Amino acid sequence: MAFSGMGSSGGRMGRGRWRSQVGVLSEMNVVPLVDVVLVLLIIFMVTASVMEFGLNIDVPTVKQVKDTAEEHPVISVARNGTTYLNETPVNLNSVAQEVRRRFKGQDAVYVRSDKNLTVGSFLQVISALDEAKLKVMVVTKPEDRSK
């Protein structure tokens, strides 16, 4: 280490040699510190670019679109089958109870899913909401008609 004043002989050096190494003790070696800082910087830069923010759901497009200003709970089903109620993860078996608990008096629910989701996963959510006697409205994206 840079602050060590003893040589390999365990401190039994001659007087002249001890005095000649005093100048080395006053300098701090910052190379390991710079190495660690650069490695941490690289790690943070790589992980920050990989992180995803929000739900990434690619909704399928259709020709007809119906606009509404009503406030309803939105159930999102991600590509991997994870179910969210207004961007909060929720268990598929308790999704109807969560809708009734969080949105008292609501009898309709918007359901949006990724277009690459399997039909079986989507139908499980629809079935769970239908059993709870909730009206299901499917969310789609309007087709670009300018093409």
C-alpha cells in the first residue's frame, strides 16, 4: 500500500534508508479510485439504458373508433400475461374484487392488451370480469387512414 513505511524486512531498515522514503508517504495513489469510479459510471450508463419506464403494451389497430369521456378502470394485460389495474399489478383471480373495491359504483371496465398476447390469456381476463357481472369494453388503436 502507498502509506506503508515498512519494507519487506519488517521495519528493520537502516536509518539512511528510512529517511529517503519519507517523500513517498506523502503522496496518495488515486489510480484505484479512478478505476472504481469509471467502472461504476459504465455500470450505471448500461443499466440506465436498459431500464423500461411504464407499461409497454402495443394495442392492435382497428378501423372503427369510439371516443368516450367516461372514467372507467383500465385493466391492462402485458405480453407476458401479467395483469394490471390502472398500472398496478393485480392477481387475475382477484381482479374483479379489486375493481369493485377501488372503483365503487363502476359497472364497466376497459380492457387493453398487447397485440402479441395469446388469445387464451386475454379470454381468461374477460371471463373473470364477466363472472363478476362487469361490462367489458376492449381498447383498440385507430388505424392510420392516411396510407
